[in-house]
Amino acid sequence: MYFPPIPLIRKRLIIRKLTACKAFSIETAKTLKEAGITNPNGFKNVTKKLIKEKIITKTHDDKYYLNAKYI
């Protein structure tokens, strides 16, 4: 039986949603809910990994934006 790589799907979804709402800087940062992420608190480790890998940045008010090299 094959199980899809849920964390990879979640990672791509976060990147795609932040791109769609043009969250490319601190001024345009969005919460995951604002970006349209279903269950924004699900898979917290995926979000933490994206931050650690510097793909996204988290602001002081829990908003996120894509780093320049992923635009």
C-alpha cells in the first residue's frame, strides 16, 4: 500500500498559497489562514522546517512570507 508524502504535499501547498497571495515581504506577509491554508496548525513541523530552511520567514505577529530566492 502506498501513502502519499503528506509533508511534501503540505510544503508545496504553503509555498503555492503564499505565492498566490503575493506574500513576498514583511509588508505583504499573511497568516497561514489568510493565505488559505486549511487547518493552519496542522503539520507544524513542516512549517518549522520551511522556516529553518529559510524558504519562508515568520514575522513577530505570526505572519509568513516567502524569501526572495523562492519568488
